[in-house]
Amino acid sequence: MASSGVSINQITRDQICIKALKKCGQCAEGEPVVQEMVNDAADDLNRMIKGFQADGVKLWTMQEQ
């Protein structure tokens, strides 16, 4: 089977937040995560990204350099 060589790694905002909550010990592996915790983590993630942008960090590009 032919392949284009392009890899698309799609991860949702909630998946990022859940992984972060588990890494920092806010919930145990296999334990269900409360949606309120995910929402709070998403708010924190948004603030982090806005802070990076305010500092001039380029998070998004149109092509790889």
C-alpha cells in the first residue's frame, strides 16, 4: 500500500487536558476524570497559549521550516 508520507496526529483539547491532569497527579490512571476538571484545565491551557503569543512565541506555522 502506498503512503503519502504525511502523518496527521490529531489530539483533542480534552485529551491534552486529561493527559496533563494525569501527569501532574490530579487523577489516577484508569480513574474517570470529572468534566469540571477538564474544563478548568482547558481554561488554563488557553491562558498559557495566550501568554506564549503575548511573548512572541510562534505556535502555529503554515509550513515546516
